[in-house]
Amino acid sequence: MTRGPFHEKHKNQLWYLTLRQFLRHKMAVFGIILMAVIVFSVAFVDRIMPYDPETPDLSNMLSPPSLAHPLGTDELGRDMLSRLIMGARLSLFMGVTPVFIALLIGGAIGVVAGYAGGLLNTLLMRTIDVFFAFPSVLLAIALSGALGAGITNGLISLTIVFVPPIARVAESVTTGIRSRDFIEAARASGANALTIIRHHVLGNVLGPILVYAMSLIAVSMILASGLSFLGLGVKPPEPEWGLMLNTLRTAIYTQPLLCALPGVMIFITSIAFNMLTDGLRSAMDLKA
């Protein structure tokens, strides 16, 4: 079907209204600023890191903040500022990657189940429902414990945890538009199921699914940090915020501020993602 100037004008106007609605959300803009600072630090980590984050200095262990070490040093004398900056790269990777993979897998399962309906929907969604019998935290711990510690196994565990909720949301949204007039018109014109899904279904369900998936990134970061804290995620000496909380816990009575820094970074990054998600949800609400 040919798309004329009216269609393109309407599409551009929709993007403009969505962007304007997003920029009106002050907390979302603040979240973008926070994320921009974190992403900038990750992108230029090698240039802004004052010290090697993995080189110990046993003569300078658990030192308080100073001019040489603005945030002090950890239990092995490594610069905390350098480790926090380097830890952002791995923590963001462990937060974003499982959600992205789960979005592809769970989104595909949910869209197919929602569009097909009937027996296929029942088989797919009842299988997905089995995973809802386990709390996400316990499921992640059980999978990581069975697979073993490590970045790869942690990513697999978190991906399995996030596939069911994304598939459920995708199936629900797709079911809601399956009987709409434009879908029936496409079927009547002779279009096959794949063509209808690609050209008519995805454009209407992708927005809500993406917004929901973004809301899971903060949860993914917290779960990944929790696995590392328990020794089921990233292995030493990799700088990762959850692992740093684990290694610094013995100094909580002597250097409590130092021990809290990785947790503060997890909190700030999670809040930034939640602010960004709220802004996107408001901006994509056409009624608003």
C-alpha cells in the first residue's frame, strides 16, 4: 500500500507530540540527564579513570576520601572512584542485556500467541505460567546456583526470569487488537499472518511492550547486583557494584560511607531508569 504525504505528515506530527509530551515530564528529563552522565562515564571510562581499578595497594587499604583518592580506597587499596566508574559498565550491561534478549524472545512468543489464539495460545501461555509459580528473585538464584557463577550464566538466568512477564504483556496487548477492524480488513484483503503481524500488529503493540521492558531494566540491575553479592554472578576481581557491596561488607563498621557507595550508585541508576520509563509511558499515552 502506498503511503502518501498525508500519512507522513500525520506520522511526523505524532512523533512531535510524543516528544513534546515527554519533555513536559520534568522527572523524565531529570532521568535522562542522570543516564547521560552515567553513559558518558561508561563511554569514556578509560580516559576519566584516575587509577587502574584492579591494581591493589595494600599500603593504602580503606583510606578515607582525600585529594589523591576523592572517594577513598577499598579493602585492597584500589581507588573507589575508578572502580565505581568501571563498575557502571558491567552493571549496565548486566541490567540491559537480559531485558533486551528477553524482549526479543518473550515478545515473539506473546505476539504469536496473542494473534493465533485458540490451542496455540493455550499451549504457549500455560507453559509461560509455570514460571510465575516462582518469585523472580528465587528463580534467578536457583538458576544461577544450578548453572554456576559467571557473567554468561548470570545473563542466562536473568533472561529466563524476564521472558515470562514480557511474553504475558505482549500476549495481552496483541489479543486486544486481534479483532480490530484494520486487522480484519487485512485478512479480507488476502494478507497472510506473517504480513499482518509485521505491518499491522507490531506497530500497535511495540510501544507498550517496549515501555514495560524498560521498566524491567532497573529490576534486572538490582537482581544482577544481588546475584553478585551472593557470589552467584560476576566473579572477582571484576568491578561490579553488587560484588563491591559484598567485598566491602566487612568494613561496614569502620568505613560505613565507603561501603554505601556501590549501593548509592545502584539506587541512582535504578531511579533514573524508572523516571525515564514513567516519562515514556506518559508520552505514549495518546489520551494524555
